[in-house]
Amino acid sequence: MTYYNNAVITKRELLVRLIKLLNNDTLLDEIDRIPLQMRPRTNSPIRCCVHKDRAVLKYKIMALLGFNIADEEDELTPLREYAEQALKGYTQNGNFLTVVDEACSSCVQVNYTVSNLCQGCEGRPCQVNCPKDAIMVINGKANIDHQKCVNCGICQKACPFHAIAYLPVPCEESCPVKAIRKNADGIEEINFDKCIHCGKCMTACPFGAISEKSQILNLFYNIKHQKEKTVAMVAPAILSQFKASAKQILSSIESIGFDAVIEVAEGANMTTDHETSELLERLEEGAPFMTTSCCPSYVQFSEKHAPELKPFISHTPSPMAYTAQLAKERYPEHKAVFIGPCLAKRSEAYQHPNIDYVITTEELGALFAALKIDLETVSPNAGISDNVRPESRGYAASGGVTNAIRSVLSAGLQISTELIDGIDKKSIRLLKALPAKKQHTTAFYEVMACDGGCINGPVNVSPLKVSQTKLKNAIREIEPAEALNE
Amino acid sequence: MLTTPKYKVQICCGTMCYIMGGAELHLLIEALPAQLKDKVSIEGIPCFGKCDTNEKLHPCVLINGAELNNASTQKIIKQLLTLDNNDLL
Ligand code: SF4
Ligand code: SF4
Ligand code: FES
């Protein structure tokens, strides 16, 4: 799901710049200069003018500092003030996306537009067939009245010259649960009663108008100034995201200044064992099927859109939750930081008492880049425990949970499984139909909101194909002997 | 038939280049047109110091030792085709 475009690069550049300033202890003095440095007068502007470009950057920074753009009270508040607050700590509210309204509104209000292929023909089937009387022919060319159009698309089908084009609104189109819509001002707004934090709108918007509310600066400030001890909990997907071995990636994370590093795959060991016995128990008791519970976006989906599915979702804690438990046991004083490829984990962690921060692959990459940590040259620290099964690292790709469960099932036991790879309109129909289904041929469903699994999460840095290869390598890195002796 | 590759593409694998679009370049091999398939070798190399945020040259690539800045798959292919067409003259 990582699309390579300039909006993505802008976000990463902002992150790198912010972290660099923080690392040089000049954040407060220089933060308000970032928009000027990135959009100097001499460059041709991306939007209408350089001032608009800078304003957009300012708001993007505000989001990266963890603020909700809509909460801005005074437009003149300098970034410095927001940064001061951010370094002290954030007050999150459980919603982790914010729309940068300065950047948005560039998309169409009405999805249909008449191109210059229009011949102004005599038949005028567009006009005749429009149920809302929204089309007028002016100067020999059809025009759509935006006040009247209801986006039905009949005109497009009616035109024999294919002169009417469909213009999508990328964010709305990408959202599987219709959670993002224009408000009265024409700006996109996310309805958090519906949003499942899948992150699809964020990667879809070519203006980078939808941003996460990040915790990275607060975390890095505390690490750098040793305000608290921290333990990094590293999701297996992270091991597929950088050009280095799994050991090097883990050691590089430690070298940022974390006091300890635990692989979330360790928690996945526990999820596998628990979920397998739960599945067998449930089937014994006559349940028709069970689904996984580790994808937080899927869990939110069931809570907000399909409560009838809830009883069939496993109660087993996610690998992140188990890892948080391990972290608490081993390092009771440390703040727990989850590092992963997922936006929805932010809200899962928010509800979890033992997880203090979530940072993403992108943010981790920006940390590495800003601190000039070159992963390939880092010598692996043998002290980092690799008490993980290969299958547990495998959780990061679709099919991984199923595979892990199969690996611990006693030989001869047959369980029918199915993979739901990505939450989209089609799979939503399938999921919603499951509870009422009479005949069940599948006992275990693995559901992943991102197609391809966590290695295709919305805030990753490697394209899916590269991540797949790299994850395989990371799995192979675990010596079979070690895996047996655990 | 095995020919020795004529063109050496070195992709910077330093973290800055990698996160600023360089990751995509590792799929170059799949995008190469037939004309170039056997003539190109591709390898990753460590950071070579071109990654300043103010200059914005990343992602960086070397083609037969010559720097190509702000590289994209299409830019690399275009450059390779130019080289190849000149060589064929
Ligand atoms: S894609 Fe959506 S969020 Fe992005 S500019 Fe268009 S309307 Fe706004
Ligand atoms: S994060 Fe996903 S569910 Fe929420 S608004 Fe965006 S696309 Fe819709
Ligand atoms: S990371 Fe590519 S030149 Fe430094």
C-alpha cells in the first residue's frame, strides 16, 4: 500500500527535518523556518503560490506534532508553541487521523465533468436523460450544474462521444466503510464512529491531506534527554522494511537509544499457542467458525460495522498485547514503545494500559536517516533475544497466522482455513454474511485489513514485493536449531 | 548466451535514499525493457554522502559511475536507453 509519490516524500522529509532539529537542540528556534526552507521563493509553487505551499506544510507539521488541525484556535500561533507542548507530552483522544484542510479541498465536488470532446450534438442525450435537469448547453458545449448534480453518472453512459469523464475523489473512493465525506465547506471530514483506522485514505490522497497524529517528537525528546527508560517492541513487519538483516535492524533500533528491544514475534509465539487451543475448544463446543483477532482494524470493523461478528472473533490477545505483558514483566519501569507498520495499532495501543507510544515504519526510517544510522554497517548486538519461532515472524504476511497455527496443531488434525486478504467492499460483504450462514465449510478465518498483511501496512517504506522477499530472509535468519530448543 | 553486463547500476541503500523513494528502485530489474535485460547489472551500495535534506538529491544512483540524482525507475531506464542507443550507433 506504500505508494511512491511526492506527497509521501514530503511527509518523510518533514519527519527527518523535525528529528534533526530536535537532535541538534534547535527545534524550538528553527521549527517555524521549515516551511520557508522547503518551499523557497525561487521554486515554482505546487499549489497556487508559495504562501499556500508553506501554509500547507505548517499544518502538516502540526499534525506530525500530534495535533488535530481542526483544534487550531488562532491561525497566528507559531509552530514553536505547538512544539513546546508536544515535547511535554500529548493528550490523545483516540482518533489518530486529521485532515489538513489547507491541503484538501482541491478535489471535485461533483464527480462528473464534460471534457472538450463534447460535440454539442443535436441529440443531447446527456441533457435529455439527466434526472435532475443539471445539464445546460452553453456555447455549443454541455455544462453540469454543480448545485443540481447528484453524481448518478447517467450522462456519462448516455454520451455517444465518451465526452463525460468520471473524476474520482481518491480518499472517499478508497475508504471501505464510507467514513470520509465532504463537510458543508467542501473539506473532507472523517467520521470516527465509522473509521476503522485502516489508513487507506491517507495513502490514497495525492495531496497528502490526511495525516496521522504522531508521537515521534515527544518520544525522541524523552529518549535523547533520558527522561524515561524505554523498551522497543518491534513488529515482525519492520524486519521486512529496511535493507539490512533482521539482527541489524533490531540492533539499529537499540542504537537510537532504547534501553531494551523485544521482538513482537515473541508475543506472537504466545498468540499462536493460545489461539490454537481456543480454536479447538470452540470447535469442540460446536462453534461453526472462529476468526483471528490480531488485526486491530478488523476488530474495529466488527465493533463499528458488524457487531454480529464479534462473538466469532477470537479472544486471544494480539502479539502486541502479549509482548506488552512480557515487557512489563521484564522491565516494569520502562515505557513501552510499539514500532510497527500500522495506523490502527495506534488506537489498539491507546486502549491498552501498558503501551505508551506507537511509532511507525516511516517514523523509524526518518529517525535512522536523521541520526545517520546506516543499518548495513551496524554490527549486530548478540544480546538481543531471538527467542522467536520462524512462524512468529511470519505473522507479518497474510497467511502467516494460519501457518503458525498449523505448525503447532498435532499431526493428523485437519482444520479448514480461509484467508480474507484485505478489507474492501467485497470482503466486507463476505464477512457480514458469515454469522448467518447455514453451512460452514471453513473453521478458521484469518482476516487482514491490508491485502498482503502487515508488510503492506499503510505507513511502510518498502514496496510489497521487496517486503515479501525481505520477510522471507528474516524468517530464514532464525536458525532452525534455536527454534527447536526454545 | 551469456554476455557480460555493459551497464552497472548501483542503487544507494543508505537509509535516507531508501526512505525517500529508493526502496522502489529495487524493483528495477522487473521493469527493464527487453533491449536492456542482459546488459545491465544491478547492485546495492552503501550511502555515498549525497543525502543532504537541503540539496534534496535523493534517491541517488550511479550508472557506470556517473551520478543520477532524484532517481526513479523511469529515469534510470531512460538513461540506460540513451547510453545503449549511443553505443549501438
Ligand atoms: S483526495 Fe480527499 S483529502 Fe485529498 S485533497 Fe482530495 S478530497 Fe481532499
Ligand atoms: S482510515 Fe480507513 S476507515 Fe478511516 S476514514 Fe480512512 S479509509 Fe476510511
Ligand atoms: S543515503 Fe544515499 S547518498 Fe546517503
